Amino acid sequence: MLPESFNRDLLRQLELLKLQGRRAFLGSRQGGHLSLKRGHGIEFSDYRQYELGDNPRHIDWGVYARSDRLYIKRFQEEQDLPVLLLLDTSSSMTTPAAERKWERARDVALAIAYVALMQQDSVRIGVLGRFVSPNYYGARAIHQVGDLLLGVAPGGQVDFPRAVRDAASQVRFPGVAIMISDFLLPFDQIQAAFGSLRAKNLDITAIQVLSESDRNPLAYGEPVIAVDSEDGREIELMLDDQTRAEYDQLLERHTARLTDYFAESRIGFSRVHTNEALDAYLVRGLTTTGLLR
Amino acid sequence: MISALLASFGMLYPVALTGLPIVAGALVYAYLRRGRGRRVTVASLLLLAQLRQRAPARRRFIPPIRFIFELLLLSLLLFGVAGLYRRAAGDTVAIVVDTSLSMAARISTDALGATPLQRTRAAVEELVASGATHDQYELFVTSPTLRSLNGTPVAAREIRTALAGVEAVAADDNLGAVLDHFAAADKFDRVIIFTDQQATVDPKSGGDPRISLRTLVSPAERREMHNVAIVGIERTRSLAADESEVAVTVTGFGVTRENVRVVLGAIPPPEGAGEKNFSLEEARAARTDRRTLGERTVILKDGVPEIVRFSGVRQGYETVSARVERTRPEFRDAINVDNAAYLSSDERATTVEVVSDLDIQALGLARVASAKFVHRSVNEYQSKYENAVAPPGERSATVIFHRYVPRALPPTNALFVMPEVGSPLIAVASESRNVAVTRSLASHPLVTYLNLSVVTFPILRVLQLPSWGEALIMTTAGIAAYAGSVQERRYAVFGFEIFPYEGKKSPLLSILLLNSLKWLADLNTNSGFVTVPTTLRNVTEVHRIDSSGDDSSDKGEKIASVADGSATIDTPGIYVTHDGTGLRRTLAANFFNEHEFDVSRDTFVRIPEPGRRTEHTPFSEAERNLAGRIAIIALVALLIDWSIIFLRSVRRRRMV
């Protein structure tokens, strides 16, 4: 089952998209992506000198005509692309519930999974801190993925680095990893988490989901006791002109730091706001990362 | 004025007020938190926590009106929990007068020859005169049963009026049960008991501090008091001749060697062949007509009973009276009531109802000739008396319940034998086997003259003593038997089996049963007498034609105490009764109680520890229910206030 936002129009648009890794990987099955394995696939890769025992049918006679030397054509094998989707289900993704940050993260993950499954890639869902699903194959598996994600009830506190490390430990073949979170956590935890993924030689993309309240968390000019949705910490504050300006600066700094880090680490990065249309983001926003085309 | 107002309040649990500073502190803390602004949950404090200047400087806490309102309510709640109550102005004092027979004993060394009861009147007068203006008093008498003469605490002057009518009666003092009753009751600030006995207390607990005993006779005075009493009278009939023998047992208390004369007199038989019962006119005439049947002189030593036998009492002289008279004019006999004893020949069998799943034969009661037993099975009893819709009609005056306990005490005298386990009415603590008797209450008519120390009960249901009961037989496992009175009805309970009745084969149990029937059913097992105080049932008129009391004025006249076909008699003597059908009955009534007769020895009664208060707790009286009302009002107001705060916060959260 798929969420209501996955109407026919959206699905048609998704079917036109193609998921691609920015690098080639060793896949385990035949699929639509170029593999590092060299063998007898369709696409020409390279030449090498003829050796006794090679199949004479692969001799490139054109090269022989030009060079009087015998060369064999080499081809790249086309394999499936393992896709790992990691979702942050901590309480920050559900606060405030009305802005539906989690629902947006879920829908983005589902859309990417749909694209991947349609092109015969394997998809695995990691719900951070809870479980990592088995591999799903084939277009029909999208309903299973939909049921899985619709059944997740987000909330609570997640040890982000540990959860990502646990999920990464289950990866057997390098492929694509997409992390979807709001990344409103200390920078060292973000680094530690992505470090685990990088150690697995994955092609990583980070998608940050933000809502309006992340930009404007509090009412202006009212003394409040702000309570952290995950650990329950409290601070007293009042948002006035000065503190408001300071908050904006902090947010900008945090975002810039994220962007710089991802760039340095060759991690694709995209940001989606909850008030942005899903199809528009998928078609325009995600394609800028090179993940979809 | 304020101090007087404050003094008029009391508190049950003042320690609860130590919570006041805690509650106040908690409320201040809650308000300080509330003043910090509303709580808003945000996705993450990651960035907000980095803000350099977050909150304005905290203002000084100025309590709003709501804070004061809530603090007041919480304080009221605490006062309610502390059990605030309004004291009655002045003390409530119970004045308990021992009205047993020994209180009518003349104190020989007293210049006026006063009795302890006369001294009590003076002592009570002095007590109320020295009491506080607002003190209230309730007057009780102990005998024949504990009862209040006022019904409710009254002012001192009303006590004086009630005191004038207090007289000693031929009855036991029941002081043990009386003290236990007041130790358990919380109605009185002080309980003062006027008696001729001495008080003892447990050295560890010290006894209930509210209860005090005023002893009206000193040990030195007691040593000079002497009493001669008839302690028993019995008729034995010879089967061969138409004569009988009357044996009169006489004992001297506090005497050395005292010569006394025992005289047996008879009231001539009524006219009419074979008639044994007097008509009213004959009863009046018999007031002065006496025949002396015999006279004996006997020397009494202290505490040693002497049996004086009068043989050859001719048939016809069925109603006899025995008197013991001093021979020395200077001998001062302390009590007169015990100088006479009576016998009559009322041979009408008393009907005793027996409720048991065993029949009369199996219970051995067919051998008891002096009573007529009517058997009912348990189911029959329940249908007729417990589950019946219509009133059951006339009942026997005495019922024996064997291995069954009804839902409520019956409106008759009753004996319970081996009560069922689990009954709330007659509580059984446990069941034990092969239990030996440790002691028995020798002065009680049920067990008097019985040597129970040799008895072992094969099966004993150990009994829990009710407030109205007096333990009769104690064993290694607990109480084996007790007896007592409730609203002038007598009840006895045996936790051991006394059936089947086997006569001489098991003499102790047989005597125990006969004593019980005699005590409960006025059973004339020996053509004898009833024991006062007792209630005569199914009578329309009662006349006294002889008595040993000093009040001889009403002899032969009606005793104006017949109510609903019952009359209570409390003076030894000869009574003539009529029932509605014209049936006449001549009854002898006696009181034999060596505990009351022996006025020469100090007797002691223990003041119990404060019992678990079961009556008249402060919250049982409307005027002291202040604490409950305060607590409820405060709690309701607080709940409404906090509900409003909660609903407002929910609404705010929804808006966020």
C-alpha cells in the first residue's frame, strides 16, 4: 500500500526518473547499472592484447587492420544497484506533528525506492535505531516497502551514530546509501554517522528535511520554556529581535557547516522543506544531487 | 478570646500539619515554574541552547491571588487530614456506680452505719460540685446489667436527681465487663467508677488513664465487716414417705466463731385439695401467716459452709423459707438480703427449644425430666424464625443451639454448644485438640462447685470473647466457655461438646448442662427456685409475698414491672404470678453469690489498657465532623481549580 500522495500522476513522473550511482559498483545480480566486473556484458569497456585461448570472435578486426596487431574487446558487466535508504525516526522528525516532517521523509524515501525497484535495483530500508529490512526486488515489492514505512510510528530518542553504524554493518555490497533526516543534532554525531557509511565505500546522499518551525521555533516576544522533543531538556527563553537574529545566524551556520562537510566528503546533499511540493522536489531537487536523472 | 476559641478545637493527628511548609514550598515552586512562561516542545534545542542571551532577568515572586487561594485550600485540606474537631465545652464524664449486692453491706466501723452505696452518693455529690461548669455527666449503674440512667450526658444538677433513685440489687457487679466496655468506648473524657473493690493496673501499660476507681471501703474497714449468709437451699424427697428434707447451707464471712440460728418456715398451703399455687387473695393473706417447721443453732467459722438439715417436712408445705439469725445482739451482719432463702414446688416443666440436627434422644435430653424439650432441626428453625415473613408467634423462653449459630442473637435466653466456625455472631478463633483447663470463674452459677481443673477437652473450639461476655472456663488454648447478658437476656457459649447427656457417667458435663439449664431456663431441677435477677415471661401479674429485703412495703402488692407479658424480678423472695389464662404459679427466687456475700476480704479489679475505640469516634458525631467537611470542601475546590488550569493548558497546546 502506498500513501495517498502517491497518485497516478506522481507515479508516472517517477517512472520517468532513473536512479544512478555516481560510481560503478559490484552488484550481485544482473541489473541496469555498469558494474566494476569486466566480462561479457553489453557495453564496450577497453582493449587488451590477444592471448592464446581467447575467443577469436572478440578480436577487433578494425584495430588489426590499422595496426597489424591482434586485440580483444573488453566489456563492462551490467549489474543491479543496491540501494540503502536510512530514515531518522527520532522525535525531532515529528515535532510539531502538524508540519508532517516525518511524512515528507517517508514519502521521499518511498519515491526513491519506487524508482529503484522499477529499474530492478534492490532496495533495503533502515529505520534508524529500530531495524533494517531485508532486500526488496522487483516493481511489485514497492507495496511491501509502502506497508513497512506506513507501519513505522516515529518518536523517541535515537543514538544517531550508533544506529547508522548498526545499519551500515549489514551492508554486504557497496551501493548507494541515502540518509534522510533533519540533521538537527551535534555536528560530531553527524560526522560519526556518515563516517560509518563512508567506511563502507557507499555512494552517499544526505537529504535534510526541514519544516517552518525549524526556522521559526518559537513565538516572538513571549517568555517560554522550550522543551527538547527527544531528551526533554528545558531552557527558558524569550525570542526578541536580538535573539531572533542570533538564531537565524546559528541556523545558517549549521546549514553551511553541513553543506561544507558533505561537499568535502563527496556526499550528495539536498534539502527539502515540508511546504514544498513532493513531485517538484523529486523532479527538480533530487536531480541536482545526481542521484536521480 | 482568641485563645479560648483556639482551645475549643482539637486535632486527632496534629503531625499532619508538618506538611504545611512542604505544601507551601511546593506551591511556590509550582508558581515560580508557571511564571517562567508556557512550555513549548521544539524539535531540537541544538540551536536554541546556543543563544547567548535567552531569558529576561527573573522577577521577584509576587504571589497572585490565585496562589493565596490555592494555599488556603491546601491548608484547609491539611487541617482536615489532621483531624480538626471542635471540642465539646468541658469534659464528658461517665459516673459508674457499682450497684451489686456488696454495695448494700453496712460498714460496721462507720459511725452512721453507712453502706458503700450511701458513701457513693456523697462522693458523687462532691465530685460534681468540684467539677468544671461545662462538664457533663452520664450516670451508669453496673447491676444487674450496665445501663445508663440518663441516656446522654447531662448537667450536674440532673445527675443529683438521678442518683437519688440508685439502689443496690441482688446481682453481681460485672466490673470486668464494665471496665472493658468503657476502655473501648471513646465517648467520655473521664470514667469514674464508684465501687467497694480495689483497683489494679498492669505495671507495663498502666491501664487506661481515663478510667479511675474510687474505692468506698478501706482495707481496715473491710477487716471489721462480717456477714452471715445462706449460700444454698435444697429439698430432697423421700420416695417412701410423703415427707421431704430441706438442707440449708450457711456460711460466715469475716467471722471467727459465730453462733447463729437457722429457722425454716413455711407458708401454709393454699385452700383446695392438692393445690400448690396461691390465688391473689391467698397470697395477700399469706403475708403474715407463717409456720415454723424447725430451728437449729450452728457455729460458723470464717468461709466454712455448714449444712443444716430439716427433715420431716410434711407434704403440703411446699413453699418454705429459711432464715439465718444472729444470736448475739452485738453481731453486726453486713447484709440482710442474704439471710433468707426460699423454695417452692413449681413443678411445671419449663419448655426448652433445642435446635440441632440430632434429635432429643441422640442428645440424651430425654433423661432430663425437669424440662420439656421441643426439637427443631436447623432447617425448621431457619424457616420458622429466620426466613419467615410473618412473626413467629410465641417462643420458648430458652433455646439450645447445638452446632448451629443463627444470624442474630435470639430474643430468648440461649445456650450455644460447639458453635459453627465462621459465624460472625459467636466468633471462633481456632479449633484445638486435647486442651486442658487452666482455670474457671468459680463464682459464676454455671461453673460453681465444679472442679474443672481435671478436665481435658478432646476437641475445643476456642472462643473470642464478645463485649457482653465474661470468660467462665480458660484453657491452654484460650477461652472454652463464656456467658453474659444482653438486654436482660442471658446467653452462654460452650466451645466443647456437652452432649449427649449421660448423667452419672460423665458427671462434670452433666452438671454443666443442668447448671446451664437452671441459669438460663430457671429450671427447677430440684423443685427449687429461680435465680435473680431474672425475667418472668408470659405473665400478666406478679406479686411478691415474701422477701428478705428491707423494703417490705410492697409485699403482696403488684410489682409494676410487667411489660409485654414479661416482668423482671431482682429481689429474692416468694412470688405469685398469673398468666392471661388465670394459671397461677408460685415461684421462689434466690440469689447465691459468695463473691458478693464475702465483704470481709479485699477484692481487686484490673483497669484495662485503652482498647481499640469502637464507639463515638470524633467523626461519628456531627459536631466533631468538622475535619471531614473541611477536607472535602478543600479537595473539591482544589480539583476544580486544577481542572481549569489543565484545560487551559490543553487548549493552548492545541493552538500551538
